[in-house]
Amino acid sequence: MNTQIDLLKKVYKEQLGITFNHTTAHNRWVVNKDWGGSQVGDNGQYFWPMKEALHVGDYRNLNIYFRHIPDYTDFGGHGSNPQYEAWKSIPIRDRTLRDGAVISDFTLPGSTHKWMNKGHTALHEVGHWFGLYHPFQDDQTRRDNQNPDPCHPLDPDDHVTDTPKMQATAGMSGTCNENADTCPNAPGKDPVHNFMAYSIDSCLTEFTAGQAARVRMIWATYRANATSNTWRD
């Protein structure tokens, strides 16, 4: 786990200008049989009981939970996104207690997973925590009355202009196709090297300047002015 945290600190400092204050004194190990299994996606819940019991600090504090998720062998984790939660009008108390990034233990550096094995899943999920979306995000603009179109020139997709538009396609996870161009009428090829894509870990190498700017904007808007209240009853 310490190797994973060191990687997180290194990449976020070098590419996004973010410094974390974590030390090994912040580490905490917990055993609770009631949190066994996946707890993924049950009525929209992503490990809520565990996070509500363990969350430390306020909306400015990144809580990372490393745990075994046996039911979904290719599920790397989940990161809360403050902009999305505000859009969904989730009460701030619930946002705070359920905040954080959950990382599957088989994605840690040196794992035996066939493509999530260098610790880049944690970089991806913490990116969500800072407000980053997938580059294939489909948002408001539609190709017809039903289907969102991430390739549409007016679609905000991930709200970052220097990540070329791309579509989510079957079989995209765990690949590194540098020739992929799923939005051929938009500038640039698919940003398969971006940490917010679904490529194989060895393919993921970068955040962009636009993502760095978005991270600072999201932090200032949603997290910087959080109070020290932990929102516990």
C-alpha cells in the first residue's frame, strides 16, 4: 500500500501540482465481516456502510479505502465526484460521509491482475475525487432523442478541451490501441494514454494541462471552503 501512496504523490505532484500530506501515521487497518463482498452498485450505493463508519475529516480530506472486492474481478474501484454529487442534490452530510476513493487490492503495484497491475487505478479514482471525468463521458448533447453523443462538437464530454473526444466501446478496457479514433470527425485520436481512460495500466501515462486546470477549479468550488464539521450525529 505504501508503494501505491508514493506513486499517487509522485504523479499528482509532477503532473497536477498537487501535494498530499499523508504519512504512514494516517494508515488504519480495519477488519469487519459485515463489509465483506462487493457492495458495488446496490441501489446506487458504493461501499456506503464502510465509508460512513470510517470517514475521517471533512470534504477537503481525501479518504482512500483499499479492500478486497471478490465479486467483480475487473472492477478496479470507485471515486466520488463532487460536481456530480452537487448536480444530484445529495445533502452535504451524505456527500461528506460517503466521500473518498475505494481501490481494489488487486490493482496495487505488482499485482497479478492481467492489466491493472501498476497502481494506476488509484490515480484514476482519485482523479474522479478531484472532479475529473472519463474522456468518453457522454453528457448533455444527443445524436437523437435518446442517445447521448460524446462525439458531438457541442457535447461537453469531460469538460476538458485538451482531451480529444472519444466514445466508450466494447472491449476498450485493458487495451492500448494508439490508433483508435472513435470520434473521427473530431480533432485528435482517442486519448488512450490519459489516466482517466480505461486503457491497460502500462498505457496510462498522463494528465493534461486542461485537467490540471479543472482540478483547481473543482477544488476551489466544492472543497476548499468546507468546514471542519465531520457531519456525524
